[in-house]
Amino acid sequence: MNGRLMRELEELGGEIRPASLKKCDEIIIDQPGFSATIALWGGHLESFIPAGQEDLLFQSSNPGGEGRFGRRHFGVPVCWPWFGAHETKNDYPAHGLARYFRWEFIEAGRFKNGDVKIVIRLASEDHPLIEEMWPLAFELRQVFRFSSKGFRINFSAANLSDKPMPVSEALHTYFHVSDNQTAAVQGLDQISYVDKFDNGSRQLQQGIVSPCDHMDRVYLSAPETCEILDAGLQRKLIIHTEGSNSTVLWNPGADIAKQRADMEDEDYRRFVCVEAANALSDAYEIPPGGIHQLKLKVKHKPLVNA
């Protein structure tokens, strides 16, 4: 890593630390109003902690599988260029390739208003295994924007090939909650969803979602904004998306969590995944030479005064 980039990071109160996570480094940002951690393995935003609060993001203590495609449950994994299982290759990893390779740290600085800016990159040409599994050349970038009010992720995918690139995707965000039994998601009332835990049946959301337990739902043509209400932590998380037509809600529930080797038995009680996505009928194609952006903005407010 060049000296200029390291100096720019240090000016932000940041540093690079070796991490045990797939032997990849982490970017640590420590500011008076917040701290943030980005894992270069998979390009995960791993942690975002506003001053005086608990982390907005969940991290499982379970290390997951040891192989390249062993999953861990934490932060904001990038699911791309497919969401869920691969349509034809049973031996390909779930949720695409982006979350299983090392990203490159390429920029550190500030936006004009003083917000912290970190940029990371994943290019297919840098990884022979990616080129073997996905023959269409691409470049991915994530621009992270941090302030005491919350964080933003601008995820962009450029199709560098001469063929249309089929994509289904998600920013698979694990939001930390005090208790999934009392947490609620609002903003999806009267939105139709596919219930993957009920053989893909179509349902219509009635009111708020609570408890946030044992669900795998793809809300199609979803609104851009929804909220997590957490009475235990006395905060509201406001989730706004752009370039996303689907919103996915996921929590495995007690029985599935106990069956998983990559998750602790009680992990499901401390998170709800609310994902900015383009899945199922909302999948799309990036034309040759085209770029698609998927944006996620998360703000936190006190629940009582929100």
C-alpha cells in the first residue's frame, strides 16, 4: 500500500490492522462521533458504532467455514452477481462472488461537508478464480460515507465485457437489535412479498413486521425507505435505498439457527437483515459498457424523540 494512501488514512484517524478474517486486513476509522471497520475480505462494512451507542451492525462470534467460500454472518456482505443459490451451478457459492474475495483499498479522504470517505475496489481481472467462474469482466466499487449521523454505501458495478451481464444482488445488511422478538420493521405495509419459507407463496404485508423472527421474504417493487424500531435500544434506524427494487427481510429463527454450523444458536435473537436488493423478478441486466449503482443510506435517531 502506497505511503500517500496511508497518510490520507491517518489524517482521518484511521489505520490498517491485520485481521484473522481470511488473512485480510481491516480499515479502522476512529472519529469523535463514531468508529467504523471495513473488512477487505469481501468488502464488508463490518461495524459502525455511533458515539455513546451500541453498534448499528451485528457480528456473529462464529468464525464460519475455513475455505474461501465459508460464510460469516456480520456487517454488510455484498451479494453479487447472483443472490441466493446459483441458477445452474450447484457447487458455486451462495450469494455470488463479491463477498468471498479480497478487495483493494484505493482512496481515503473527506467529502466537502467533512464526512469521511473510503473507497474500495474489486476487479475480476485481479482474480483468476473469478474469471474462471464468471467469464464476463467487471469492476466493482464501494464508496463508504461516514458521519456521526450514520453511514452510506454507494455500490457500483461496471460491465467491462461486450455482452449483457445478468445480475441479481443485495447489500445483505445485518442490523443489530436488542431482541428480534420486540424489534419491528415499518414501511412495508400493503407491499407484496415472496415468502421463501412458505414454498415461494405470494403474500401481502399487513401493518408492521414484528416479531422479526423466522422469515425469508422478498418484497417486490418495495418503497425506498423503511425503518427498524428497537424499543430495547431506544433507537430508530432509517434505511433508505436507491437502485433497489426489492427489500429482503431475513432472520433464520431458532430451529434453523441451531442447524447451522456457521452461526451460534442464539445469534438470531440479535439481528434482523433488511437488505437493499434486486432479486427474483427484480433481477436485471447491465448492458455492455454499462454501470449500475445500488445505494444504501442508514441513519439513527432516538426512538422516543424520532
